[in-house]
Amino acid sequence: MEVVHIHWSGKPIIGGIEIHLSDLLPELNKNISSTLICGTDTEDFEFQRYHKGLSIGETLDVNGFLRDNLDLINKANIIHFHNGHVVSPEKTKILFEQFRGTGKNQVLSIHNFNSSPESEEILNLPFSEIIVYSDFMHNELKKKYKLDSKVLPCYIILPSTPAQTNNIRPVVLQPTRFLNWKGSDLSLRAVSELLDEGYDFDFVHGGYRRLLFGGVEISEKIKYWIDLERIKLDDFSKDEMVNVMSNSDLILHPTKGEDHHGEPFGLSCLEAMMMGKKIIASSSGNLPYLLEGYSLGTIIPTNDYPNLKFSLKNFLDSDKRNLSSADKKLISSWRDYISRGVRKYEELYSSIR
């Protein structure tokens, strides 16, 4: 069996989708030939091929795409699109129509969605299968678009639980892109005010490497704490992020979900849970379901600044919680579930050949 994955970015750009694909494809290739064609030019990853026309902002010449990738396309049983309905619906439609009627099954993975007419048009194309990665997304898709979907584990290589941190002062990490939608403005405001009030801690805000930062105003007060290196804004490779998260005492994930349907999964929160970290997350999308039953997780209302600051202050004042036996069972259960992701993909592909 041959599967061609199509996405608009790949390594070294690292977000949730790219992490998923870069961890998944080497495992799939043990049994199923799987290659990602994407719009990121890199030789980092043996299962990735670059095509300029897939890059955001570039024009897609469909004949050039077919010519350059003829060896893969001719052999492919399945064309698997990842999030094209959001990032590049026009190109997704062009390619879908090109492959329609050729005997190739076309699959769409929905990693998140928005409410644009262009996106909705793609969702309603006759894909052989629509894949989502949480019950939350499955239910949203059914409720808002009357579409059925298959829920698969979002396979990634999960980090191990590290030893207890031994920092001079607590380290708080927000491991998301630097965007208002991710609540960056709320966390920066809360952190700078608590630092002003004399709380002694460090704050690191770092998304994965080469994802665009922007849209968040950096006030003079925040710049003051940046200059003192008590607030650090950075971006990280996957391995660097694991190390930073391992060395952090609290993880913040205050997604707002404005103009979207909420946080679709929350891979960073999953990784933090696997490490046994304390977490403050908003009630956006899948986050409350992901953290359900995890005693070190605190869920606050979406876009609720006073609650975010109060919860962060409470952690700095007196949070002495440790992993319970129930937490350890929950972590083990999630590890087992995610580990089945490769096999579930193989079963799905076999069922639609």
C-alpha cells in the first residue's frame, strides 16, 4: 500500500501537525509506504518531499505538481490531506478534483477548523474518510456540519516523566505559539503584574521553532521584565521543548478559542501531563476533556483574566500537590491510547483500499 500525505508545512517547522507527521511516518513506513509532500524546503526528514507550490503564498501549478511527484502519485492508493480546509482550501479543492475519479481514495485529517465558507466547502467534498483526533472535534463536526468522522489517537512520541525540578525559583512555561488566540496577552499581563507585586519566579513563553509569532502587544512593563530575563520569549525545536518543559514547574495553556471552535486537542497539555506537571488551562475546546481526572490540572473559564491571575498566584503561594496514584493510572492509560495510533492508521487505510 502507498499513501501520499499532503500538508502545507513540514520539518523544520514544528507545530502539532508537523510533530504528529514526523513521529508517525517513520512508524507507518515499517508496513505502509508513506511520504509527506509539503511546502517546506528541508532535507531533514527522509519521508518528506518539498513542492514549492504547496507553500503558503505560492501559486500551485497542478500540472507541475503532478509532473514533479509522478512517481509517488502513480503508485498511491490513498491521498491523505492534513488541514488543507483551513490553511489552503483553494489548493486542496484543486488537488481533490484532480484526483477525483482516478480510483484513489482521498482522506482528510481535521486538526482544527474555522467557520469560513471556503473551509466548509472542503469539508463537504466526498472524502473516503474524515479523521479527527478527539471526541470533542468529532462532536463539533457532527453538530455544526452534520458530518461523521473517525476518531484516531494523535500519535506522537511521548516524553517520559522527569525527576522533580530543582530550580532556584519556580519556572512557569507557556508552550504555545505567541498569539492572542493562545491567550499570550493574558498570561503576559498576569505574569508581569505578579512580578511587579514581588513574586519570585521565571516565565518562559516558547512555541515550536519557525512558527510565526505576532499579534501580541509588548508593553513597556513587560519589556522591563524581559530585560531582566524574568520573562523569556523564545522558540524551540521538539527536543529543546521537551527539556524546557521537563525543567518547568507549571504549564500554562490559556487558549481563548475566539473565531474558532476551541483548542482541538492540546498536545502540549498532553505532554505536560505525561511529565506529571501542574497545569493551568482554559476551558477551550478539548482541554477540559483532556485533563479530566488529572488532579494537578486546573481548568479556568476561557478568556477569564482574573481567574488566570488568581490560579497562577495560588500556585506561587502554596501549591504543594503531587501526583496521586489515580494520576499515574491516567497517565498510563493515555500512553497506551496514543501508542495505538500507528496501528489504528494501518487498520483505517486497509479498510478503505
